[in-house]
Amino acid sequence: MRPGIDVECREVGLRDGLQIQQVFFATEGKIAWLTAEAAAGMPEIEVCSFVPPKLLPQFADNQEVVAAALAIDGAFISALAPNLKGAQNAFKAGIHKLNYVTSVSESHNMANVRRTVDESVADFERIVAARNEASGDTLLAVGLSTALGCTIEGPVALDAVLKLAERFVAAGADEISVADTVGYANPVQVKEMFNAVIGEFGGRVAVAAHFHDTRGLGLANVFAALEAGCTRFDASLAGLGGCPFAPHATGNIVMDDLVFLLEGAGLKTGVDLDALVKIRDIITANLPDEPLNGMYAKAGPPKGFVPASKAA
Amino acid sequence: MRPGIDVECREVGLRDGLQIQQVFFATEGKIAWLTAEAAAGMPEIEVCSFVPPKLLPQFADNQEVVAAALAIDGAFISALAPNLKGAQNAFKAGIHKLNYVTSVSESHNMANVRRTVDESVADFERIVAARNEASGDTLLAVGLSTALGCTIEGPVALDAVLKLAERFVAAGADEISVADTVGYANPVQVKEMFNAVIGEFGGRVAVAAHFHDTRGLGLANVFAALEAGCTRFDASLAGLGGCPFAPHATGNIVMDDLVFLLEGAGLKTGVDLDALVKIRDIITANLPDEPLNGMYAKAGPPKGFVPASKAA
């Protein structure tokens, strides 16, 4: 945790938000977005995915984007890599943190990254070794997808999440992110999950939450995780991301609404909410046909609202 | 609380949702809506407001709507009245529960119902007397608007809410509804508020929550109130209501998403979620230009989802 803040937000719009975008988001637009968000005080920005350009042309410019991001004084920059090859490229680029993903459910992991969960764990062990050789100080975060339910297998047992988390922690993960990428989670389930994960691993690694708002419960799940002691949250500016199987449904939770929730709750995020909302214009300029999500940006602040970060 | 359920939802779309609608929602449409929702198991339906037709033409058919609602076997029907005259008409119509509203903040009460808070309390005392004379068994609920913040005065003190609630409970209210009609509330504030209100009055009257989703925190606030022990929630099917000062912003929280949250959390509402979602078509048929809110209806249930009311 950075000094002076209570909750650490991570902007994932440039990666999770853009990866399903058919329209290429111009490189200078990406750099303008991440530069503005770093200036607004965002503690961590995930700027791209290290995947072959023919697989995801959206990230063909990842070298240029990462270089620009790393040039920003004080910014903390992460990127996703789905495998060792991507991780090696990410280490070479010099990112501060690598985000790696595995599904808790076997069939989803096979569909998503075409390998068994065992193979994903083994690949992570190779990534740890590569990190130790290449750049000893790059942090390694592991996102556990389908931790709160799977589109193929349905409900996922809490115990399966704990067991898989244990394997990654033992292998050397610095952070475990419990992810509901399909918007299945319920706040009661979330509170139980984070109580268990933080109880088990909170003293050893950082624990983060990654929620989608597909069924409207994203911010309720944030509050539930907060109640369980979670202090790290992913979100996407303007909720960029959508959801391929649910037209018009939000993907990631909306960063601007998340910061409004936290700052209103007296929790310092270090993020300037007014400045954050203005960055939505950069998305509009680069993706003019993309409808933006987010209620705070439409309604404005409550009368007399003082964000925690600006309170005396 | 009805037997067999854990949380009691109240549909307010026919009143709070329609009151700002410029288009007249056809009487037979209103009756179709409330009939279908009663059949889906909704524990309480607020069907109209007893106000002069020249003030709110939308409710010119309130006699007919109430008569049709009361003819439904097992339905529990309420209506809003802003003053003694409206309450007398409501009692004459035979409703089961009367919903009366006062703002905690003086200037908002003056703007909304053109009287001081003292005058509102005095009028409620006359309403209690009229109820005792007219129909001893009509329940009286009092909604405390601006309890979590005011568009004119800004932040509202918790103590002011408790003091005003005390006056209404002493005057004979059966239910106190803590209302955030402007979507200002934050879940941390909500939990503190409901802990205090339920702690003070929970043993004497029913305590309900009325949230709007204007800034995206409506369902997070529901979970916060649940955590404090609140088991009564207002919502509007498809979030009908909008917000006059924030175009495209949701008004009331979405009933379908609320029921999804509760049933997913293992709390029985007695409401059939599939049947509820289908009733959205009645709104579309009667208000074809009105965009409907609600994420669950767009995304559908999670794979393997079993609502608490249908669990073995």
C-alpha cells in the first residue's frame, strides 16, 4: 500500500477494457489516457497484455505503451501475460508488476488459456524463475478467474479457491486476486470468500478483488469485500469492457463510481475524482461509438460532498 | 413479515416510478402490472399517490387502480398520501397501508410539500386520528426523505433522523422508512444509519429502506442495510423512475436486480424472479420510449443459479 492511502485501486481499462474492443484504440490515445490517470493519482495502471499481435491486435503496440508508461515519474505499471513467453517479454519491457491469470475451474481454464490448471501452475513456477533471473523486483500477481462461479461449470467451491491460491502462494506469488470476471458473485458469498482468503493468505501476500458488474452487483460486492478487509480493487474507467455475451451489460465495475464509493466512505484512494471523471473524454475521443458506463459522472457529486482524500 | 420469507420487498414503480412520467400510463396497463406482480409473489405493492389530479394527472385513476388491486386475493396494497386530505381518500378507498413522507431537512420539506417539518408531524397526528376513526387496521408508514443527504442542505446529521423518527413513532407510525431519494448515500453511512435506527426503533416499529441508484451505489447500500439488520426494501421494476435532474440516471433501485441479490444471498423474498423479469414487457408496452434499467434482465441468471425461494 502506498503511504497516505487506505485503499489501492488498479485501473484495468487499458487491458481488460480494450481486449474485446474490435476498434484499435490509437497508441497516442492509450498514452494520453494512462498519463492522465497517473496524474490523477491512480496507484496502479495495467496498461496492456503481452500476447501475440495476431491473437489480439489491440495490444500490438504494447512495447511503445509500456515504455511511455514507465517514463512517468511515480507511476506504478503492470501488464498481463497469459504464459511464460508473454511474461518474458513483459520482464524485458521492465514493468513493475506482472498479472497472470488462471481459472479455478478446469474447463474454463482450458477454454481460456488452453491448458489444465496443473499446467498453469507449472508455467507460473517457470515465470517465477524467469523473474528471478531477469529482474528480481517485478512483482507477480495471480488472478483466480471463475473464483465466484463459472460460465461452464456453475458454482465453484470456496475450498477449491483456497487450495489453488495456496499453490500459487507457495510458488511465489506476491498477490492473489479473487476474480469474478463473469459477474456471478453475490455480496454474501463475496464476504465469506474474502474472509476466508484474507484469513488464510492476508499475512503472506496482498489480496485483491476483481469484480464485473454484469448483473448489477459489482459495487455491492466491493462493499462486501471491504467489510472482509480487502483493500485492493480492480476497475475500469467508465466501465469500459462490456461483456461479449450480454450486449449493453457492463463489464468491469466503473472506476469513477468505485472511487466515489470509497472516498464517500471516508477511505482515501489518493485519486482526484474530478480529474478522473474528465479522463472519460479521452475514451470518447478514441472510441466515439462506445457507450460509457458510470452513474457518478452523469449525476455529479452530492451537495456538500467532500472526498476523503480532500478532507481536512 | 409474511411467513416463509426473510426479506420483504415493496414495489414502488407504480407510484415513485410513474410520478415523474409525462406520459399517462394506461389504467389497464397499471392493473396488468400490479396484478402480474402480485401473482409473482411481491409482498407489497404501492399502487398510486392520493393527490389532486390537476397536480399529478398520472394518478387521476387512483380509485380504479386501488379497487382493482384490492380485489386481488392475498395482495397487500399501499398508497402514498402527502397530507390529511389524501390520507382520508386513501382510507375511504380501503388500502392496507398508507405511506406518508416528510423530509428531515426543513428546506427540502418546504420545497417538496410546502410546509415545515413541525407542520408535517402535526398533520401526521391528524392522519393517525383519522385512521383510528375511519379504518382502525390501515397501517401507517412514514418515509423520512433526505435522511442520508439533501439536495438543498447537503449532509444531514444522523441525530436529526433519530429525533424526527422518534416524533413519528410517538405519534403512532407503524413503520419508519429511511429514504435516500436523491442517491447521495454511501454504504458505510447506510450501515451506521440503520444500525442506529434499528437499534433505537427496531423493537417498536418496522424499519424499511428506500434507495435510489442515482450515483450507482443503490445495491451496495442495500447490502449495507442488510448487514445492519434491515429486512424491508423499496424498489421499482426495471428501475422505472429516472431522475429529473440527471438524464439517463436511474431513479429507484431496480427491483429485478434487488431480488437477484437477495435470492442469491440465500434470503427468501417469496418473489418468482423469472416471472418478475417478464413483467418488464408490460412497462415496455405502455411506455415504449422509456429505457428500462436492470442488469439481471439483460444478462440472465448465472449458470446453476438457484434462487433461495426455490432451494430445496
